[in-house]
Amino acid sequence: VVTPPSAPSPGPTRTDAERRAEEALLAGDESDGTIAGFTKLEWSCIQTPARYLGNEVGARHKDWDDAEVRFTMAYPEIYEVGASNLGHVVLYTILNNQPGMLCDRAYLPGDDML
């Protein structure tokens, strides 16, 4: 009995944020031909662009000019580590739910941005 070869595995599944990042990359949302200040060629060299776009589920996008208090919480590790830290996520959520307050986040860049 001959067994047909198995189909190759489809590879890792992508998150919604990764799909949105790819869509934004292909669309080129900014008038000067860049996305978040990077050219499409520069974005194509980045292994995980979703970590730099801020499109993840639960992200708050407030207008900086409308906030009375604006600040950034910096986490001393790459996005995947910092974004999975529950304390960091809870603080970000609580602070952004306050009227007149805007909190953004910053992480160390990954090896693909160095």
C-alpha cells in the first residue's frame, strides 16, 4: 500500500494585528509614501511589523491635542514581553479610561529594527 505524501503544514497562524499591519503596509496610509515614518522597503525588512504599529486589540487611540495630561509608559523589554505583562496592560487601561488623560506605551525595539 502506497501512502500519499502529507501536505506541508500551513505554518504559524497570524494574529489580527499582524494582518492589519500587513494591510496597512500594502496600502501605504500616509501621503508622503511612508507608514509611521518608514518607507515600504524599510517595512519589508522588518520581521514582525505588527509590534510597531499599535493596532492590537484593546489599544486606545486618543487625540493628543484633546488630552490635558499626556505621557508614555516605557517597558524595558521588547513588545511581546511588555504587552503580555498584566500589570502594564492594567495600568495602561486604567490611565486611558480617565477623562483628559492620554497614556501611550513604548518598548525596546526588536532585533529587526536595530
